[in-house]
Amino acid sequence: MGVAGGGGTAPVRRRRRDGEARRETVLDAALDIFSTVGLHGASIDQIADRAGLSKANLLYYFPSKEDLYVAVLRRVLDVWLDPLHSLRADSEPADALRHYIRRKVTLSRDAPQASRLFCLEIVQGARLLREELEGPLRSLVEEKAAILRTWIAAGRIAPHDPHHLIFSIWAITQHYADFATQVEAITGRSLADPVFFEETVTNTQGLILGHVGLV
């Protein structure tokens, strides 16, 4: 019985893995479409076609276009906030901020569609993401703002408003994703160019660290 039971779990695990893989494929396809035409411009048929699935198969994983859109936005938020989790109280401030900025610019290079979709949702009032913004996002930012205040109180960095520092890092680094076309039109370069990427990281680090007295 033990052998039969053990053998029976393998197909279940395989089906689960296959289901998770298809779900990720749908989310990737939806990100491509939503980041280009938005929620209202996209259709389930478009996304299913991009994912290589039938409409019925897609709707098995996500019952509606709005459910799929929110799932994409939540995954985007997880990806874009992940670097902020690495900002810890026991870190050396200069090293921590340099590392955070580098990771944010890296995301602007590697996941620009995620940033553009998030930007689009925020500009439109974030109706479908309001709970996430006022809950997990706000809690994480307040946690990291408290760390920055601790560094200020200890004289490790110059006084500043922690919220505005975080907003400034977001604004500068994500500019290279959200306004990539403008950046390339003006400079003739993009983050795909390794030299320009390093220049962007170094200059952004210099601007931010200079503001808090670390250069």
C-alpha cells in the first residue's frame, strides 16, 4: 500500500507543477498585454492567444479579466518591493543604499513592463490596488522609514524625511523604465548598454548618497 500511495502522489505533484507553470505563463502574457494597452484595452482572447492557451483554460485559473489584472499587479508589486526588504537596521548605510539603488536600476532594465503597468495603475487612481497600497506597501515603507530615522538619530546619515528619500529613489530609478523611450531619444542609449547601465547606477548612487551626507 505504501508503494501504491507513494506512486499516486507523483502525478498529483506533476499536475500541480504543470498548473503553476501555466499560471505563470498566463501572468507573463497578461503583463505584456496590460502594460501596453491597459486593463480596458486588453481582452481575455488576446491574453489567451499570447499565452498559447484556450480562453476556457485561462478562465479556469482566473475567472475574470479583473481577477487576472489584480493578480498581475500583485506580482508586479512583489517584484518591485523585494529590494526594499534588504534594507536592514544592522546594515552599513552607504552600502545598503548603494545596493538598493543598484537593484532598483537592475529591475528597470530587466522588468520595465512591470514598472510601466504599475505606473499606469497608479496614474489611474489605483482603484484595484488600493488595499495593497494602504496595507502591505504602507507597512513596509513605514518599517524602512523607521530604520532611516534610527540612522539619522545615531548620526550615521544626515537628517532628511525618510518618505521623500524613498520616493526619490523610486522616482529616479523607475524613470529609466517608465520613460525609457524618452531616455533613449535624448541620450541615444539604454540600460541594455552595460556602460550606460553602470553610469546610471553610479550617478544615482552619487545623487542619493550625497543628499544624506555619505559622499
